[in-house]
Amino acid sequence: MKEQNQLVNLVNSKVYPLLLFVVSFVFVTLFSRSTSFLYVFEGGDPAIFKQMGLALLRGKTLYVDYFDNKGCILYFIQALGLWLGGDFFILLMQAISLTVTLVIWDKMFALYRDERGRLLGLGLALVLLLCFYQDGDLTEEWCLPFASYPLLLYFRSLKSGKQISPLSMFSIGLCFGVIVFIRVNNAAPFLGFIAYYWIRLLINRSYAKLFQSIAVFFSGLFVVASACLLYFYLKAGWDGVGAMMYATFLSNFEYILVKVERKLYVFVLYYLFLSLCITQQIMNSRHDKAILIPSLISYALFIVASGTRCFTHYLISLLPMLIVLLMTMPSEQEKARKPFFVASLLLVMCFYLSIPLALTVNDLILKNDKYTKIYDDFHHCIENIPENERDSICNYNLLGNGYGMMMHEGLLQSNRNCVSYVTVYMPSLWKQTTNYTMNPKWILVSWDRYFIKEDAYFISNNYDLYCEFDHNRMYLQKPKIGQTFRVYLYRRKQ
């Protein structure tokens, strides 16, 4: 009894949010490889996002001078962290964002669970986050607090029997606006609940309240959207607005339709996990339409929004829905009659958990960072290049790895596009040079990766090899853990 009282006092104390911040900071420090000071790592999408943030700080116009297919708020976050001092400040903002998310989840659990259940729920939520975590600093993480808060307001309304107030609906519109201008797909998990709320008002013929609710929601969205639109209009006129809208919406949907080669078991396990979550939700909430129906709509929206790509980190945006699943779990007696589903859920969790744990063991415990050598070699090479030429490097096909190497040196690429060749139909380097839209002095390339044949001839005929590097990149797939490929830096002939 004494221990239980201490637990109650802790969870309800003013120190509790500070404790959650410590937990969040430790979590992102251990697992956010792209921003943590424990690692030498800048690969993948986070390096692209930071390159866009760096372009913003260098006075460039996003989407016009530099292009990536995410929302501008994401790049504003990156630019703020880089302006404050670099990766550590991005890491600090990640910790703050995760703390806010955990506080929201805790308040959601408090509607249905006691203090012990709240702590267990948050612990399991962090385990699930770790299962889906891939390098950190991704859109799904930044969207979590904005995707979770509307669900808290919905369930508060459901528990109290009162309608969502206009002020709360306005804040939901603000949250939706922020997610739209980070990555619109990540709004799927809570849209089902808001859509169901409006449908109920329509069925009950509460037309005035329905129109008021919708109008207030869109007014919140309008505040965020108008700020973003105004920024790009002042920066580059209607061309800037059009480029931003294309990248945020049309290009993003083009991206999710692009098929990538992935092994069958990845699709099977991805949709097995989703199927188990949906099945659990049906069994948990079959007598409560106000939870079951919006949950099913939200899962359906998520499946559509994820497209054909099925990357593990996409499931991070599903975490608010998993919190709903956990907080509406049935009693112990009912749960005991469903060991198969519980065991299956744990099995899928263990599969995903192996990825970040293996990365952690390899890099944190064994201190075996595969990226250190190429970063060191690249640094020594860059020191021999005149400073006025260091922002003249075209990252041809190294994508996140190349941007990571450049971000370590504080370099901004010379080519406009940050996204992959295989996801955006961009002209070849040879065509861009022929049309005088681009003529880079330096080119960073790997012949072991995707390239256009005419570009290979163009580079070999017009550029001299300046440096070459071995790059050991880690892959957790058999028969070997690492893959070595060559990276080359070419300089244009005099």
C-alpha cells in the first residue's frame, strides 16, 4: 500500500513531467543516430532534411532553389536547430517533442487507467516507438504530439459526454495544419475520429454545430497555411507558392505511389502487424461504436497514406492509435481468453525490436561506427579544396550518405534536388548541363549505385578524378552485415 501511494504521488507530482523529459532525452540520445553525439552518422532522410535547413539558413528559397518532397515546417525545425548550434539542439528539440507526446499519452491513459496502468502504458509505448525507430529526426516523430493531442480532446469529450468546444476544435485545426506542412500522410491516425465526430453531428441533425465545428477546424488550419503561404509569396512570389504546394501535396502523393523492391516478408510482417492491431481494436471496442468505428476509419486512412512503400518508420505515425488500443484494452478476465493475439503481437514487436537493438549494440556498445572512416577521409580531402569551391559539389547519387558527408563539413550541395532519382523524374546531369541550368565544378558519385549511362560518359569525359573513398555501410541482412562500395569525388577539367 505504501509503495502504491508513492507511485500515485510520483505520477501526480509536479516533478513527473521533468522525469518524462529525462526519459525522452535518454531515449533520443541512445537511438537517434542522426543527431545524437554518441554516433558519427548523417545518412538517410535526416541528412536530406538538414541539407534543406542549411539551404534555408544560406538564404536559399526552399523548393525553388532546393527541392525535397516534405513540408516546409520540417525544414524550419531543422534550420532552427542548426542556427542554435547544430545536431545537439535538434536532439534537444526532439526530446522536448517526445516529452510533450508522453505527457499527452499519459493524460489519455489517465482517462481509463490508474497510475500503475499509466506507467506501464507509457513503458510499452516507448518499446513500440523503439520497434519502429530508424535513425531519428524523421517526420513521423515531429508529428506525434500534433497527432496525439486531437485524440486526447476527442476522448475527453467522449468521457464527459460533452461536445468538443470551439476552442478545442480550433486547436485540432492548428495541429492538422502543422502536420500538413510537415507531412500530410501523418495526419491519418486522428482524422478518422474527427470525421466520425462530424458524422455523428450530421446523423443527429445538429447542423449548426456541425458547420460551426468544421468552420472553426478550418480556421485553425488556415492560420498555419496562411503563414506558410505568405512566407513563400514574400520570398519568391507565386512561383514560390506553387513550388511549395507541389512539393507538399502532389509530389508527396506521387512519392507514395512509387513501388520499391522490398522482400515479401517485409510486406507480410508490416500488414500482419496492422491486421493484429485492427483485430485487437475490434475485439476490445466491439460494444463501443464511438471508439471502434473511428479507429477502423483511422487504420484505413493510414494504410492508404502509407502507399506501397511499407517502411518501418511509417508505423511511428500509428502510435497514437496504438495508445487508443492500449488504453481501451479489456479486463484481465477477457484478456486471458485471447492469448493467441497477445502472443502474435509480441512476436511482431520482437521482430521490429531486433533492428534498433542490433544497431545500438554495433555502434554504442562495440563502438564500431561504419561511417567514421569515410567522414575522416572526406574531411582531409575537403581541407585541400579552396573555400570558395566547397559549396560547388553536386551529390549525384549518394543521396543521404552524400548529404551526411557534406553536412559534417557544413557544405551545401550545388544541385537543386535532394530527393532520390528513382522517386522524382528529374533530368539527367548531362541534360541539365546542356541546358545551362547546372554545371557543377565538383561531383560526388558512386558507380556501385544507380546512375544514368549518359551521365557516366559525361562525367568521365569532362571531369578528372580527385579523390576516392571506401565506404562501409551497415546492413542487417544476410549473408553479411556490411556492404563496401566506392565513393569518388571528381573535379571539372580546366
